[in-house]
Amino acid sequence: MTTDAVLDPDVTTVDRAALGRRAGAPERVLGTADRPVVRRTARLLIVDGEAIVRFGLRQLVAPDPGLAVIGEAASPRDALVIADRCPPDLVILDVDLGRGDSAGVELARMLLERHRAARLLVLTGCRDREVMLRTVRLGVHGYLRKGAETADILRAVHALLRGESVFDSRGAAAGSDVLREEDRPAVRSLGGAMLTDRENQVLRLLAVGMSNREIGVRLLISEATVKFHVRNLRDKLEVRRRTEIVYTATRQGIV
């Protein structure tokens, strides 16, 4: 089993009183506002079949005092052992663990069931759109391709720990015609609202990571019109961010 020693969940403290204290100033009793601010270090578990990827991710988060890697694993069994021993706040998981994607998807399901407080970020090179949709329907909180910039991965980690979702499906179905006649979505009901055919088309293109400009080119409409439809989708799905549209729509079975 590939693991690292479990780290104690150290805390970072900031003593406001000490920061503002002048040399020779008299000591005083600390009030509530003067007490140190305590922040618990977020515990990360890295699950990837490639040692070089695990090493790279560990090095990426190492300079951040708010993040601590409690362990790494190359297999579902090892990942569950570590997670059960020291429940993580965030799991970075590649669904392709050398045994096909089914093992990784099943591991995602088990982690979500056994550690409901943990956030799960899928970071994978898998290009299968169905795998992407299966993991999102399970309830993973983020999905990134391994081609993402390191800064984007680090931002995604912090966003997930703040309770946000990060969903980047670029390349999941690159080069394919997502608006083939057999794939064309019907008008779907969403609570009391209805998605129009055009909103469904925009949603499908968002689901494969297209930008507003790319969607406009594909649908032969202006970028401003695309933004209008994206805003309508946010309103109907009751989300605040563009990145949450596909995530929420997939969880609700709309795409």
C-alpha cells in the first residue's frame, strides 16, 4: 500500500494582540477580539495510478500552509484505507486507475457515501464524456482535465474547500458533433420553468466546455445572444456562476 505518514491536523494561528503590541507596552487581558484566529489545515488525499502525478500534486500544494496531504494512493483499496483512517476534507481522484474507468468511478461512489463531509475533485486524462457524466451524477464536486494549468488546479482546490463547485469538461467530447439529430435535446421542464430548444442547445455546448464565442460560432448567433441564454440558464437553474450550470443540470438529469 502506497501511503505517507498521516499528518497531524496542525492549525495556523494569528495573534492580533502580538502584531499590534509595541515594545515596552504594558500587558493586558485579551478580550474576544484579541484572541488568536484559528484555522484548521485542510486535509488532502491524492489518488492517482501514476507516481509522478501524485508527486507533482504534492509539490503543488506544499507551499500552501492551509493545505496538508495526509496520504496518497494508487489503488481504490489503499485510498479507502487512508480515508477511513484519517477522513480527508478533499480528495483529488483520477478515475482511470489502470483498471479501466469503472474502478475509479466506483471508488468515487464509495468515498462520497462513506465520507459525506469530504469534497471530491476528479482530475483525469479520461476523454470519455459518459464517464464525466457518470461521476457528476454521483455527486462529485469538481471535474478537471489533466491538461489544466497548475494555477487552475490550485484555484479549484480552494474553491471546492470553500463549498463551491468547479466543472471543466473541455476536451471530454472534443471534435464530436454534440448537436447530432439523435442527440438533440427536447424542451425540458425545470420546476415551473421550461428550457427552450435554444437554451438546451447552449447547455449541451457548455457541457463540452465551449466558450461563449465558440458556442456563437457553432450556433450562428452573436456572443451577446449566447450570454443572454447563459444568464437565463443561471436563473432557471438557480445558480450564481457559469461553472455551476452544467454541474447542476447534470445532477438534475437535464443533460
